[in-house]
Amino acid sequence: MVLRLNIDCNACYRKLRRILLNMKDLESHLIEKRQNRLTVCGRFVPQDVAIKIRKKMNRRVEILDIEFSSDNENENDDNNNDHLESRPFLHTA
């Protein structure tokens, strides 16, 4: 999933990074500071992640793109993560 949010300074970047590292549903993330973009990957509900980031950062968050992974790629992951079955796997664009 690709999000757009305003990352003005290094403090905003560090705060966003700390928030993302504490979110257990995310497997990986990529922060593009110059483009004001954030790409996240993992099993989560996209709206929930955007709302959490908006509340903690106190900034407007816009969802640009959501890409769902096919079930064939994640066959092994489904066996290990039975408690996450209801959440779709999202990967980077």
C-alpha cells in the first residue's frame, strides 16, 4: 500500500519510522522523504493503518495505491499465521 503524507523535517521522519516499527501488522516499510510517500507491506486492513498513522502523526494521510498479493505467493505464510487469515496480504507496488 502506498500512502502520501507530509514529511517536512528529520523529526517527522524519525517519528513516522518509530510509529511504523511499533506496528506489529507491518512486515516492511519504505519511507520516501523527498516524494512525501510511504510504502508498507504486510497483513493489515489498509484503512486501519492509515487511521493509526494519522492519529499518531497528527497529519493528513492519503492512500494512493493498494495492491493485494495473490494467494499462491503466500501459501506458506497462511499456515504459520492462522490468526491473520482474515486480513489480506498487501505488498509494495
